[in-house]
Amino acid sequence: MTNAASDTMVVLTAEEYRSLVEDAGDAALADAVDRNAPMMPSELLNALLNGDLHPLAAWRKAAGLSQAALAQKAGIRTATLSDIEGGKIDPRLSTMKAVAGALGVDIDDITA
């Protein structure tokens, strides 16, 4: 089938069209994913969403780091990291930036 400009036309059912549009959207999302970004396992995400785990603790565990290892990587004391995860202190912005940088996540990802 062609139109007045001699362009070849294709006829699809509505379901075929919706499927193509959905597949194109999925492909665009997949292309937009940063392959180097850290991933969080579902069990940690569920604990985070249920309020059972501080966001910082969830990302630290997802990275496979102990509190001591992350603290060293971020240049802070282990006790400070423990107090942040336990909700005992309201950390400085500079501290949270250092921790987020050490984890490779945005600061918004690790704040409660």
C-alpha cells in the first residue's frame, strides 16, 4: 500500500502497534541505564521500602562493603557511619557527599 507521495504504508492491528510502542519504550529505557551504576538487590530494596533499613545501610550492603571499609573509603570514622545508619546523628552535607561518592550513588539515594 502507498500514499500520494508513493511512501510504502504498513497496516497494523491496534495490539501490534501497542506492542511495538511498548518495546520501543523499553529499549529506550534500557539504553538510558548507566551500566556502571550500582544495583540494589530486591531483598535490600524491600527492607529499605519497609523502613527496616536506612538507605545508606542498604547501598553499603549492596556494594558489599562493611561499615569500616566504607568509612575508610569515604575518609570518615566508622563510628560516624554507624551513627548515621542508626539515625543517631544528623550528618554534615560534606560527610554525606563523601559517602555518596565512595558508593558511586547520588546523595539523594543515601538520605532518609
